[in-house]
Amino acid sequence: MYSPQIVVEALLNGLMLGAIYALIALGLTLIYGVLHIVNFAHGALLTVAMFMVWLVCARYGLDPYLAILVVAPLMFALGYGLQRFIIGPASHGKDNGILLVTLGLSIIIENALLAAFQSDTRTITTDYSFRVVELGPLLLSFPRVVGFGVTIATTILLWLVLHQTDIGKAIRAVAKEKLGASLVGISVPHVYAMTFAIGCACLAVAAGLLMPSFYVSPKTGAAFVLVAFTIVVLGGMGSIPGALIGGLLIGVVEAASSLFLGDSLGQIGIFLIFIVTLLVRPTGLFGARA
Amino acid sequence: MLEVKSLTKRFSGLVAVDQASLSVAKGSITGLIGPNGAGKTTLFAMIAGFLQPDGGSVSYEGRDITALAPHVRARAGIARTFQIVQPFEGLNVQENIAVGAYLHTPDASEAMRQAADIAKRVGLGADLTKGSSDLTVAGRKRLEVARALATQPKLLLLDEVLAGLNPSEIRDVLPLVRDIRDQGVTILMIEHIMQAVMNLCDTVYVLSQGRMIAQGEPKTVCEDPQVIEAYLGHGAAERLRAEQAHA
Amino acid sequence: MTKPRLATLAIIVAALAVIAFAGLSGALLNLMIFMMIIALAAQGWNILGGYAGLSSFGHAAFFGAGAYAMAVLQTRFGVNAWIALVIGIALGALVGAFIGFLSFRSGLKGSYFALITLAFAEVARILANSWNFTGGAAGILLKLQTGLPYLQFADRRYFLLITIGCVAIGLVVSWWLEHSRFGAYLVALRENEQAAQALGVDVFAVKMKAIAISGALTAAAGCLYAQNYLFIDANVAFGSWISIEALFAAIVGGSGTVLGPLIGAIVLLGLGELTKGLSGGIPGMDLLVFGIILVLSVAFSPNGLVMLMKSLGLRAPAKAKEA
């Protein structure tokens, strides 16, 4: 059996990894809550953001955390364009169409990256990549502590954007009543694209937070996509606090199950949570809509 | 034939149907009327098995069917149409109707033959190969009825089959409903168009704010002050009576 | 919508068999075997995703069940290949019934159903990867033994013939769907579940049958795959690649049609080979093309190539009626 200190450390580190998961899930749940679509390309878009961060850092020697400032606007623009000019028109507004178009996009992105970068994994080493923070007797990974803090800050920022700005109000209006919003002059395709763009910008932040301690390869995002869906389903599709709490919870579960079951079986815990949630309570912990 | 006893349905605190009872005699056309939002469609959904009631019971031919699934009720002879027509878009008119006919025959050519017969009976004989989305509103209502008839029901629940039709189309459909009854099918219909209710129904029930407030022959029910108030607001019955006295 | 006649199907199958013996090179023969295996997997996907409208992202679960049954039964228990094939197919149906029972009980459809099937396939992949019984991460190597009783042939044209035979069965199953009560019920619940219930359709039972047949067909593809390549591991048998190719072939060819999956598999894999050749082996180019074709076909031809060809050929002004 492990000593309590190791267990607590693992769980705390899991909690902080969970924060970054939450950030990835935040974009997904926002898109679901407003557009009512399951964005299957979310994982692939995370990979894109991670490669952007990697490029910016490797080429121009920028710090990965600062790279967020460059990559976030790029991802925002990419997200806007994708929704407005590809996903929206190509899916004819049908659920199945959206599911298939975003699946197609994820395959296009993944394999375009594979063609461009091969399947090698790439990392960024910073002088703080392996630094630890001492918290009493516990040792915590520095990049994860930063990730935790920035996630909380980003969530608050997102909440402020949604509640204090005009576009935020428009987004919430469209989420509640699409037809009514369009009747009072809100352009629904524009709001959809803005929402998608914000979701993608969240991915840029997550990418910047992940890169100092993680690696990127064209398939990296695929590993995150089911985790992100699990979080979104667990937290309740469309619920922002749900995504945050769901993310933290999943981080802890993952840490615990890989501690006790080993790395390869550890993932199973997440999938089982996903399956059980969908079967037993598809509205999640915080979701209201069936 | 159908006995509904104090059915109740709540939606998150709101009582949509409150202890509503009604009975439908074999061979009759019974009407269910009431202002918008009275809970008629909810009551229908409970009778057909699409919603589980929070209280009360439904019995059919003397058997309690409250807990049965919709498809089991359909097999027992209860068919319904939907207020908002729900055709199978990917199928043509004949195939749509055949889905109903399959209830009593597993044979495809037999089902298609029956479907063609029923299409003729409801006036869709010329539209067999049309896509259901190519039909007019009236055509789709007829398709809705045809599909239900194809299951050879003993009790037919019609949910506003006349809504959205113009007066001449209504005049065409009225005899169809009567003809169905004359062939031995008992009918319970939700209807807004009073002319049709007066014309067709033997008995009428009035639902208002989830409660059954009146029942009887169409004529008596229409003169019931409670019913008038339910439709036209509080005090309306008295005003109407006063006006009639002056005239 | 004109439905293909049985005679048409017979001609197509005969044509495939003739091509098989027309003196193809080894590489082309292998490609054609692979096309038939994918077509069969796609035919399975099409029963559930096309006719019943329940898009699965996890048909790897069935494919892998078949492949592993084939490999484990032969290597560990010395079961005859043909019997293993039958058991593999039955196992696919059983896995289908298991996933279906859980998902349909809870009323899952649309994206929820797609995601849960994906999760089931991933769980199967991880389990197969870490369990010694299934060979763990090393996978399973099948013994090379040629001869009819071993379902392996020195002359690979005979194996191709077997795969064509299985695809023919898939065609007949789909054809039967279009001419039967069961098929009509599938389409009815795809278009409108409530209305189907009102007409006496036991939606749950119909879906269960559909996923079992679907699982059986795709598992058959898995069995043939294991028998053809004589090696499987978790990432091959339960990997998302097969879920995606089965879905792609069915949708690009025309989901909910008899010939769609076969046409889709031939077109997609043909194009894939072409791109691989043209791009000089850049990794991922073929899948990149698949992705683009999928997006384009959803955007411009939601009913697939079969319907596209029909509307171009039969009715000059294509009647593009959107539901």
C-alpha cells in the first residue's frame, strides 16, 4: 500500500491536472450549451493549439505561458471561421450532420498535422518544467499549480464575458431562445461562430498550460476528447460550473485509478464513469435539460 | 369502452391535468374540447400511453391499461393521431400507411395492398408514391388518419385533425370521420372547431385548466355558463345572457 | 426511390467474383480483400446507422469481438476456423445486444448514442490490451495453415471469394430489410420514434434486433480480418480506425441503401490507395482525403453516392428536397 503522503500528493496533482481538463471541457460545454451540438473536433483543435504553442516557443523562444497571448487570438479566429463557413453550412442544421462534419474535421486536422509534423512527439523544456512547489510536507508540480490558478482565472473571465458584455448577453439569449434572439435582431450565425471561437480560445489557454509538462503529437487531442466529453456529460451538458467541478473530479479519479490500477488500466475508470453517467443520469450532476 | 378515472399529471409542480375523468361509449364519437393550454393533449398522451400519469387510471374494454406501453395499447386496438403531424419523411405515402398495416400482417405485399386500400378510403388514392413532405397540410392530416386506420383500431384518438384546414377541406374531412365511425370504430377527438364538434359528437367533455368542468350533449354543454366563462373569461356568461335579454 | 432488384445484386456479386479471377496482381488482390472486409463492416454499420438512424462511433467493439474470437479460439483452444467464425459472429451479435440493452433502456440516441458506443469500444480496447488471455499489448499471432478446413488458402483468390460471399450475404440482408416489416419498422423509428410507437412498433425490441444483426455483420468482418492478416492486437481490432472506416464507407456510399456500403468502401479505399501513391507515402494523406470526402458528402450529398448517381442519372433536375 502507498503511504498517505504519496496518495494525497497524487490526488492533489490529479486535482490540478483536472483543472486543465476542466478548461478543455469548458469550451466544449459552452459550445454545446449555445449551439446544442457535440463538437467532435474539439480534441483535434486542442492539438492544433498545442502545435501552435510549440511552434511559437520553438521558433521564437517565447515562454509557453506567454505564447497563450499569441495563440489565443489565432485559435479564436480559426474557431470563428470553422463554425461560420464550414460546420454551419455543411451540416444543414441537422444533429447527425453536425456530428459527422465535426468528426470529418477532426480526421482532417489530425491527419493534416500528421502529414506536416509526422507522428513524433514534441516537447518544450522550460526551466520550470520539473520544478516542484512545497506545500508543507507535500511536493506539487509547478506547471500544474500554475495551470490550476490560470484555469480558475479563465473561468471567472469567461463568466464575466458572458454576463457583462454585449456579446455575452447575445450568446446567452441565443442559448435560451434562438428564434426570439433572431427576432430582436441578433445574428444567430454570428453568435454561433463567436461562441465556437471563444471555445477554441479556451483551448489555446489549455494548450499553453499543458505544453511545459506535456508533449504534443498529432494524436494528442484524441486522447483528451473522450475525457472532455466525460467531464461535460458528468457536469451536465452546457453547464459551466458543471464543467469546472467535473474536470476536477475526473482529474482526481484519473490520478487515483492510475495509482492503484496502473497507467494503462487507469484510463478505464474515466470511460466507465462516462458510460455510467450516460446510462443513469444523462443530464449530469448540474444539467437541467434532458 | 374507454374509462378514464381521475387522471392527474404534474410537470415540475404545475398541475397540467387534475383528476380528469371521462368515458367513451362503444360506437360513439366523443369530443374533448377546452381552451388552449387546458391539458387536452396531455390527457390524450396519457390515454395513449406516451405519458405516465401521476394518479388515476385508464381502462379499456374493462381492462386496466394504465401501466401499458404505447405499442402494447396500439396492439390492443387503440390508435392515435398527432396534433402536429408526424409523417415518416423517408417513406412515401403508401409505405407510411403500410407501417400501420404491419401490425396485423408480417407480409410486405399484403401490407402494401392494405395501405393502398386505406389511402383510397381517406382520399389519398392518387398520392401513393408521393413523399410525405410533398403533401399539402390537409393531405398530411389525411395521412395521419390513414396510418392510424391501418392498424385496424377499435378506438381512434384524433388530436385536432381539422386544425389548419380551410373551410372546404373541413367539409371534406367531416364525412370521413363519420364514415370511420360507421365502420365500427369508436372515436375520441380533441377539436377546436365548434361547428365540427356540434356536427359530429354524441357527447362532449370540456377540460379547462386541467379539470373536467362539463360534459353532455354538445348543445347543452355549449350553453353551460361555466364553459362559456372558461373560453371567454370571468363574467362572460352573465354579460352574454344580459345582451341576449336586451336583444 | 427505386430499390435494387435481387437480380441486380446477383450481377454485381458475379462481377466481383469475375474480377477476382481476372488475374489481379498480388497487391490489387490484397486491396480487394481489404475492400470487401471494410464493405462488410460498413454493411453492419449501415443496418444500425443507416436504416435505424442510430449512428455508432464504436463499431470497433463488434469488429474486435469477431477478430479476437477468431484468434483466441483457434490459438488457445484449437477450435476449427469455420466454427470459430460462427462463434465470432454470434459473439458480435451478443456484444451488440449487451451495448444495445444498456443504451436503449436509457433511451440514448443521436450524439449520446454515438459517444457511448465509442466509450464501449475504448473500454474493450484497453481491456484487450492489458489482459493476458487476449495476448495483452503483444497481440495474437495466428498459425499459418493453408487448406479449406483452416479457412486459409495458398491461392488468395479463394479467400477473396469467401469475403465476396460474405458481402453478398450482407447485400441480401439489406435487400431483405427493404422488403420486410422489420425494415419498414427500422426506417419508421429512424424518422419518428413516437409515431412508430403509436402504430404498435415495439421500438426497444426493433432496436435490439437491429444492433444484434449489425454487430454480427461487423464481427464477421473482424473474423475475416484476423484470418487474412493472421495477426491482431488491441489497437487493430478495437481501434477507432475501423469504427471510422465502417461509418465513412456507409455514409459516403449512401447510408440506408443496399449498395451504399459496398460502393463507399470501394470508392474510399480506391481513392485512399490513389492518394497514397500520388503523395509518395506521406502519412495520413489517405485519411485526410477521407475526412474531406466525408465533410463534402454531408454538405452536398447527404444521401450518399448511390442517391447522387440516381438523381443525376434518372431525374435530370435533381429533386433536392430537404426534410
